[in-house]
Amino acid sequence: MFDFKNSMIGAPPATGGGGGGAPTTAAYVVLSNNGTLTSERVLTAGSNISLADGGPGSTITISVPGGVFQPLDADLTALSNLSGTNTIYYRSAADTWTAVTISSGLAFSGGNLSVNFDDTVHGNRGGGSLHAAATTSVAGFMSSADKVKLDGVEAGATANATNAFLLARANHTGTQAASTITGLAAIATSGTVSDLGGLGAGVAAQLALPGDGTDVDAMGFRATPVVTFSADTNVIASHNGKCLVHPSTDATNRTLTIQSNAALPLEIGTAFEVINDSANDVVVAITSDTLVQAGTGTTGSVTLNQNGTAYFRKIGATRWYVTVVN
């Protein structure tokens, strides 16, 4: 029998009568339960353990199958012999471990490997520049040409104005020499539109027209443009400088109305002519201002019979003169 320390404590008790054997209540390690003992422990093989009973008077062999454990080989022995702190090792050959060299720009401490950038050489490493020059679609370093261009922009150049404001021609002030505009100097002295170089005939013709008739000082007509009317019509700004004709094809009496200065403030000097080419009359009425007939001084509306003509001119804010031939 063995106690828990594997020490022999006595022979097993006899199965027969009494005697001077070991006590049956003591703790024993046995291979199987015994009906006489009351406190024995049965030796049992665990996982990957085997027991071999040699029989009475022999031994019990405890063994572990091969491959269950890793014996301490030469690699581990070499690794266990390493010394030093904050050092990384790699297996450079069988049974050989070599310290890793921590190069410039790297640091290893407390189990952490970190990269240290040197700002004095940022962007230029062993493999070359980290970035190419920036493009309109790819981020990168600024080129020297772009830097020169950027330095040429005034500080706060557009800080106080929007793009819309800057693009509005009305916000552009100052003068420009006529000599810097192609053809301008020539037309300014000759009065010929064709001297303005680079313009087609259509553009030159447009420049020769007077505009919308609201400015009596604007460029005038070489002749008197004719505007026909076959309905009751209000005199408007674009009639300035023109001849309003009631055509012979309109067999209905018509009315031309000069609106009040309050309703339509035509510029003083506005003038137009009216011809009645129809067998039906044309009445030129004025709403609230004064229309004076030249020669007679009569005021108010005038009537033009067939083949009649009249010339109207505004001489004051609310005063018109007319010369009538019937």
C-alpha cells in the first residue's frame, strides 16, 4: 500500500480474521476498490495517460504516449538563452536567433514599434517622393509654377465681392485708351462704322440704328422709318423719329392716342409724323396733356382726313405742338 506521498505504509489487511495489520480506516491508493477499506483512492489513468500493472510483487508503470508533449529542443534552448530588453529577434538559422536592427526613423519600446518622421526630409524617402505634383483631379505637392501663380494673387483679392458682382459690367469703372481697342480710334475721327475693325456688315448696320427711341440724343436715322397701323394705337417710345401711316387698305376710322406724361414720360424733343393714306379718318387724341396746333393755337385732338399729314413734337413735360396739313 502507498499513502499520498507514495510511501509504503504497510501490507494490505488480511481478508480473514483479525491480526495486527494496517488500519482499515487509513487513506490508501489502490488499483481497485476493496470491500474492507473505507478510505481508499483508486488510481485512474487520465487523458493521454496509460497504466501498466505488473501484477503482485511487481510494479505499476505510468506512461505518456509519444508526441503528446514537446521536449525542450535546441531552438527553444537558444531562445531561452537570449538576454536584453526592448529587442526584437528573428530565427535566422536552425537553433539561431538574431536581433532585429531598428533602423533610423523607427523606434521599439515597451512592445510597440513606431515610425518617426523627420520633417526636414518629409516627402523624400529612400524610394523617392511620397507624392507627385497636384493636378486638377489628384491631390499632391504644389509645383513651383503653381506657387509662382499663387503668389501673384493679391491678398483678399475677392474677399469683399461675389463672382456675380465681379462679372457684372455695370460694376466696372475707369477709362481705357482708345488706341488699345481695334478700330475705335479710327471710327471716333471718321464717323464710319466700317472703320471699327473685325465687325461684320450686320453688326455695323445695328450700330447705325438709334435704339429704342427713349433718348433724343441717340444716333438717328438716315431716313424716316415707316410704321403702319390698322388698329387704334397708343404712341410709344419706339415711334420717336418715325412716320406712322394709316394705310389705304384699312377702311376703318382709327385713333392714335398720345398718353399723358405721367403714364409715359417721353423725353422732351420726341417727334413723330402721321400720314392718313386711307379714305377713313385718323383722330390723334391726347389724354390729359396739352396739344397745340401751330399757327391757330387751337388745343386738343386733331383729325386727319384722307391724304392728311401732321407732324408732332414734344416741347415740354406736358406740352406738344402739331403742324397739320389736310
